[in-house]
Amino acid sequence: MPSKPAKSNKKEQNARTDSPELASNNLSMADIASLLEDHRRALSADFKSAISTLEAKLDRIQATVSDNCFARVQC
């Protein structure tokens, strides 16, 4: 019985080493650094976009609050 699980483990190992994903995992440090830099730029752009959206929402809320307060004072 112990030989069957060993065979399946061996098959799984062979499948993992034969997979194209692992074959492409031989990246150089320059490739990794380039990927990380691209990822950093994308995250930075997403963050700036999110902050801009939040600033616009805050401006609208502040305008609504000040309009309502001004309307109450005149009433």
C-alpha cells in the first residue's frame, strides 16, 4: 500500500516540473525587478485615482453641508 501514494506523489511532482508555469519561473533578478517596478507604477496610479475620487466625494459632501447650513440660517 505505501507504494501507491508514493507513485501518485511522484506523478504530481512530475506534473509540477513539466508544467509550463514552472518552466517560465526561471526569471532573472532584472526581470523580477522590472515586474515589481511595473506593479509599483500600477499600484501608484490606482492609489492616486482612488484618492482623487475620495477628494471629489468630500468636496461634494462639503458643498452639500454648507448649502444646507446656509439655507437653514436664512430660514
